[in-house]
Amino acid sequence: MEFVGNRINAKTILATLTVAFFVGRINLFGGTFPAAAALITVMIAVSTVYIYLVPVMAAAMLTFSGQGVDFYGDMMAMIFCGIFFLFFHRQRFTINQRTAVTAASLILFNCLYYAASHIMYLFSIEKMILEVVAVVVYIRVFNTVAKVLFVRKFSMQISSEKLGLAYEICVVSLIGAIHFDQAVFPLWVLTAVIVQYCRGVQWAMVTGAVAAVFWKCQFSPDAELFIYIFSALTAGWFLTLLIDVRYRKTVLALSVFAVSAAVSSQQVYGIAAAMAVFIAVPSDIIAKLWCLLQERMAPETASDLDLRMQDIKRDLRKKKEAFLSLGKLYSAGLDGRQIISHQFNGMARTVDSIIDDLSGKGESSRKEKAMPILVGNASYAFGQISGDSCLSFSFGKNKQALVISDGMGKGSRAAAESKMVVTTLSRLMEAGFDVDLAIKTVNAILMADSGEMFATVDLAVIDKETGRAQIFKMGAASTFVKHGDQVSMLKRPAPPAGIVDGLKLEYIDVRLKKGDLLLMVSDGVTDCDRKDPDCIWLRQRLLEIGSRDPDTVAELIINKAAEKYGIRERDDLTVMVAAV
């Protein structure tokens, strides 16, 4: 195993002595003791102090003396495993290696015992195979339980389902070690009923199945009784759904007793006593004891899904670190290497956002109701092709983005530049890139072009849950916000993208409320009246427009701007409107 524990005190010693004695009495397949060798294999890995369990389990096996059970081979194998792992305790054996040593010792010492006793004809290969299978199961079970009880820091790595099954096997096996059917069967039934009452019918079925398998391994002819117990547990569960909670415990006990008494007259008295105990003990005491056991025996377990999620997040963190290291590696580079650096940093941020979402820390964990945002636009091309491009898109959990770009010059070249800018921005942000990193990536792409490309960037990011809008501007025209009977003009001077390397991005922070209009325009709109640099005409026009339809508002603003140009040469016009 991969752990060493030190939780050893008087209570621990007393408990392990008791458990070890009963484990030593677990007799399967008509004379094999796989649990004893499995327990000492696991406990020596916890601490070498537990070597004292060897004589206890040997004494337990000796209780079968005179009953025709050939336990000496298993006893020698158990003693050998204790001595072997004690001698090599500094070796970091894996659980598979320990299992292999234990299984091989069982086979070897049983062969030696039968050969020395000249009763090799009694040696059963089938029984030996079954014992090897049993020792594999018990080592896994004891290892799981030991990790939780003695090495708590590993407990989160064990699923609640796996731990629950391990405890079921341990409890059923220890009860079965009593070897008195009149007590064993009622105790198993009582355990299954308590489990159903506290944890549900599914786990009660598991308890019954484990008990049935264990009893079958003891070659008991009454293992089929558990088929009826399953029926009783299921019937009791359905009945408890139909009655008051105060009577559920009694109805469950009576259902199990009625079915058991009908199919087995031999066990009727024991089952009656067990069900009487179950009914007599108050429900709150059972609940408190169950909670106490869960707290002590399974302090920090997780479901299989939780463990899978941990593995996924661990793998994602490794990928994130790899992307960050590559981003740092290329950050000092020249020319087009800056683009590569931004790409790796963006991928790292994308992975980080996925981890936040899986952990419940991201935007998906917010509970605010999203506000509907309607977006419209209108445009006018000076020539056959407009050099402006605009795009509206959603990204993240509840983010709405509006972007306008004006390419250098006019015509097809300008159109290609601006379209590349808005498309790249949208795709990067949809992929999980931060806004500033997406803009820096676009800037690096434009700077890397030998043709000295540049374009304006006017980007508004609106949080539909809070109404907060962040407006980023690179050589872009002013933005306007209409709130009631007031219109605000927002502007921030900055060079276009593709001119300056190493950008330090800043944004305008605005809080939008229901009924507000956000208006974004290209410079062709704001430059239509050179005598009005503050765009008073646009503000007045916004106040005059009674419609809140974004497409209508955009068309009316475009028409007014074209009218302002008069006979002058017009620039490309683009208007985007977001109505909250």
C-alpha cells in the first residue's frame, strides 16, 4: 500500500484485537481462511505494530481444531505474510504486489502442508482458486477501510459507494464468523433492515446480496432465503411510502418477519427477536447512532461523480500550467511570436474558466435573472463595399457583446480588415479568452502584417444579469447612452489596433438599467457635422425618437447623419443599438 498510519492507542488495540479474532474465524469454501492473510497484509502496511494480530488470528483458527478443517496451510501462510512484510516494511510495495505475495504464499504453504501430511489427494485446485479470488477481494476491502480509519487524508480519494460496499462486506463477514446460523441469519436481516431504514432500499439490497454470497461461500443450503428477504425489503419499502412516518419502522419490520417466517421455520424465532429489537429501539437513537458511525467511519468521502470531477479538474490544471508556461516562453519573442504567446495565455484562461464552472465559482453559479437585450444595426456604404464591419454576439453565461471596426482606407481592403477584426474578436471571446487578451491578440495579428494593417475597435460588453457594460475603444468614435430624458456621450482617446505594441487597455464602465439605449457608431456618423464636435444633433435626435426598437433607432440615426453631410463626400456609416 501507499500509506503508513500512526493512529494507535489503547482503544485502537482493543478494537483491532476483537476484529482480528473474528476475521481469523472467517471460514469459506469448506476450510479456507483468506481474510486472515488479507488482514495482516493490510495492517502491516498501516503500521508494523500490528504484527501482534498474527497470534490472535492464529488462535482464532485453532478454535476449529477437531472439526475436520485443514487450516494449517492458511495459518502458516498468514504467519509468513506477517513476518515477510514486517521484515521488508521499508519497501514501498503496491497493493497489487502485496496481493500477489499473499496469494502465492497461500498456494505455496497449502501445497507444502498437504504434501507433508501425505494427503495431497485432498488438495482441491478449485478451492485454491476460489481462495485466491477471496483474498484479492478482502485485501481491497480491508485496504479501503484502513485508509479511512487510519489515514484520513486519503479518505476523499475514496468514493462513498466504494467505502459503503467495503463496510458491508466487513460487517457481513464478521457476523458470519460467528458460525451459528440461529444468530447469524437474524443479525444479517437486522443489519439489512437498519441499512434500509437509514440509507435506503438500494443499500439494503446490497447488504442482502453480500450476505447471500458469503453464505453461499460457506456452502450453506439456505442461501436462497435471501431471495425472499429481497422481496420483503422491497415490499416494506413500498408500504412505508403509503403510511405515516411514525409507523414506517414497524411496518418494515413486520413485512420482513412475515415473509421470512413464511419460508423458513428454522429462523423464525431469531428473526422475530431481531425485528423486536429493531422496533423497540427509538428511531431517534437509531438515527443518532447512524450519524455517529458515519462521522467516525466515513469522515470525508465523495461520490464516484465527485471523484471523476476531481480527476478532470486535476487534468485541466495541468493543461492550464502547460499553456501558461508556453505563453511565458513566447512572450519575450519578437515579430509574430507575440501572437503565439497571446494564444497560449488565452487557452490557459479558457481552461481556467472551465475549472471555475466545474467548481461552482464561475459565472454559471450566479443566481441573478438575466435581462433581455435587443440589438439592431444599420449601415451605409460610401462605395460599393463598406469599410465598416459590425457584429453582435453572446458569449460566456450571460454576456452580450457589440463590436464595430473601421478598416484602414476604403473599399475591399478596409472591409477585409474590419471583418477580420470583428470575427476574430467574437471567436476568441466565445472560446473563453478574456476581453483584453482577445483585443491584444487582434492587435498583435495586425502588427505582424507586413502591409501595416490597422483598424479601429469599438467593443461593448454587457452583463445581462447586472446591467454592467464595459466599453473598450481603440481609435473609435464616441458611444451614447440614453437614460430617460438624458443622453450621455462616452469617449476615450486611444490609437487604433495594429499601431502600438504592448497595449494597456482601459475601459469605460457604465451601469445600464431597464429602458436604457446604448448607441455605438462609426466615425462617419460623428464626423457628419464638423461644426458640432460634441454631436449635440445626435443627442437631440435620440431624445426625439420615441421608438425603442433598435433597428428603427439605428435607421433614423443613419438617415439623419446622411442628411447632415449634404453634398459633401460621405464616409461609411454604421450604427449599432442595444435596448435594455
